[in-house]
Amino acid sequence: MFSSDIERALKEFIHYSSKYEEKNFLEMKETIKSEINEQNVNEYINKYLKSRNLKKEDLKRREHAKQKEVLIQQLTKRSNLSKRKIAILIGVSRETVRKVSGEPSP
């Protein structure tokens, strides 16, 4: 708190907020490495499908809903790919990817 007097506190806060201090900060470029990226995503999807004896078309079928959900969750968590890109790659709607990933409705 700057002061118990509201007007004085407000003035001091404004003054404090407007100060410019040139300090050196360590600039860190945040690099998030993900297991799955643009280069290996198709290979990952193909391995996933092959290990379950599935084809991409099978992901649209109701009886393979759980496998589709697991694949979407893995791609969402292990990659930096957009929901749109994931939807295109596995042949489902963006809405499906959004729902499975737990993202709220727009």
C-alpha cells in the first residue's frame, strides 16, 4: 500500500507505475520441444493405427471412437500442432478435436 489516504495512494501508484527503469533482464527464448512435430506426425499416426489394425477411415466409425479419442488426446498433449491441423491429419472435424481435447466452446 502506498498510503492510507486514497488520493495520495492513487497519485503515488500512478507515479510508481509510470516510472521507467532500464534494467537488464535475461532474455530467454522458450523452446518447447515436443515429441510429435510437423515432420514426424504422419509416421506417428501411421504407427498408432497399425498397432491397432486400423485405417484412417476407421476413426470415423462409432466402434472406434475410443481409439480416435486416445489418438486426439495424444496428439494434443505431445505436439504443438493446432486443433485444425490435427483434424485435417486424422480426417475428423475441428469440433471433434476441440471436444476430445477438453477445450471450451467458442
